[in-house]
Amino acid sequence: MRIAFRFKTIPFVATVLLVALGIALGQWQTRRAEGKEVLQARLAAANAAPPLRLGAASMPLAQAEYRKVAVRGTFVAGWPVYLDNRPQAGRAGMYLLMPLKIDGSDMHVLVLRGWLPRDPANRQRIAPYPTPAGSIAIEGIARRDPGHVLQLGADPALKPGAIVSNAGVPQVAAATGLRFQPFVLEQASPDGSEGTLVRDWPAPALGVDKHRGYAFQWYALALMAFLFFVITGLISGSKQARN
């Protein structure tokens, strides 16, 4: 039995474009998954490494990010900043950011001290929380920033006690005039504020499996487009041959 295939230019061009698109996007998602796997390995290595010790010298972000960090200093209690729209366990709330002056220097590190529930009756009312006086040793994880949330409109000017959607080291440094390490310290160690400040920090969402799934879908699209072109060409060719 002779196999007949009917070639059509427009379906062929459309198929080539779909196959090329599917392969390109599949490769892109594969590369993203591989990059996240590298980051996953980096996080595991950083978690197993001993803490870095912060001092007067600025520590590069590339060296500190995701690493355990230990520091001793005094909280600048007069400069709290509250990051709004940070829910936790289904409850509305905010993160508390506060500078810590590193002992023996004019260098500071911006500490993400914990989570506070938001007052449902008055958004501007902040529940009281203790701040240790004097020098204290704390440990945590260095992060590039405290995370970013979608915001509508501009935040108010950054000042002590401001409630804003987003802020990080550059903004706090500009508002305070203080010298800062180029990262945020996500506090993990106790400082006497437990029970008021919650430190149940979410793990970084890497999404390796998600990217692998997207890659499979794009490769499947490329394969389906190719098979559709071949099958419809064979069917059309067979009909033409019979006629």
C-alpha cells in the first residue's frame, strides 16, 4: 500500500513556528529549573556552613546571601519600619524592620525582627513589643531584601514608625543616613520578644518542579504540533489518492 502525503505550505509554516516556539520555551524553563537546582544546592551548603561573623567591614552580598550570620550590636529602637501586607497563617500582619548598630563600629545591619498581627480596627495601631536594650548577640539568615509585595500607589515618606508596602536596605539607609551592610538579616535567634514577634519565616519558593512541569508542557506542545501536521497530511494525502 502506497503511503500518500499531502504537503501544504501554510500548515507547514505554522507547524515549524509552533515546534520552534515549544522547543525554545521548553529549553528556557529547563534552564530555569537547572538554575533553581543550583540555588537549592547552594542553600543546603549555606545551611550546613558555620555562621559568618559580622563586623565593621562591609561584607559583599554574594558572600553572605543565604548564609547563617552572627552579629553583636544594639538595636536602634527609635527607627522601626513596618512592612505591611505580610499575612501569616491566614492572619493579616506586617514585618518589623529595625537597624542594629554593630558593636565597635558605625556599621549597621537591617534586621527583619519578626511578624506582628495587624489591628483590624486601626491599621495605624501597632501592638507593643519588647526591644532589648544594650548589646545583644543575634543570629539569622542573610537575605538580599525582605521580599516585595504588589502595591497600589506610592508609599509615604520613610520615617521612624512608617508603615509601608516595601522597603529595604537602600531606602532605610537613605532615610536614616546610617551605614549598612548590603543585606537584610532575617533573625532566627531569641531576643526576649518571643510570643509577640513571630519568626516563622517562609522558605524560599524555588519551584524546581514547577519549571520542570512547564518545560514538559512546552515540549509536548512542539511534539503535538509536529504529529498533527504529519497525521493530517497523511489523511489528506490518502483521500487525494483515492480520488
